[in-house]
Amino acid sequence: MSNINDIVNSESPRDVVLFIVRNKSISYPMLDRLYNRNGWVNIGNNLELLKLVHNMRLEGLIDNSDGGIKKGSNWKEPAFMAENKYTLE
């Protein structure tokens, strides 16, 4: 069984965000905390995370949702989801 930390540590931050917003929204502080708990693996710091979120919004991959982030009109499934690479607890 995998958990979200396995995904954060193994996948690109872009794919992690796409995965998280597939069924629900997430607040930026929760996303920030997720990466902070994992030592900013694959992203570096919270400024890089802010830039990523901003660029993903511009691309339509994600959208704003009452102070949070949700699936955008151009959302696409990350490859690891199609491959069923993880089974979450």
C-alpha cells in the first residue's frame, strides 16, 4: 500500500497537484504543508510551489476554488494514475 508521501517523493510536483485535485479541492496551505513535511523534495521551496501553481492556473490545468485549488478545464490525468502505479491506503 502506498500513501500520498510516496507519491510526493516519487512524482513531479505538477503530477502531484493534478492527482490531488482530481476529485476535490485543496487549499494552498495544505499543499504547502504536504511539501514542507516531505523536505521540499522535487520542488525546492514554497516560492517554487507558488510559481508552479500560478503556471498551472494559466494553463487551465487547475483553477481557484474558494481559497483553494481545484481541477481546471484543461486538467489531464497524470501518467502514474493511468498506470495504476500506486494503491492508496
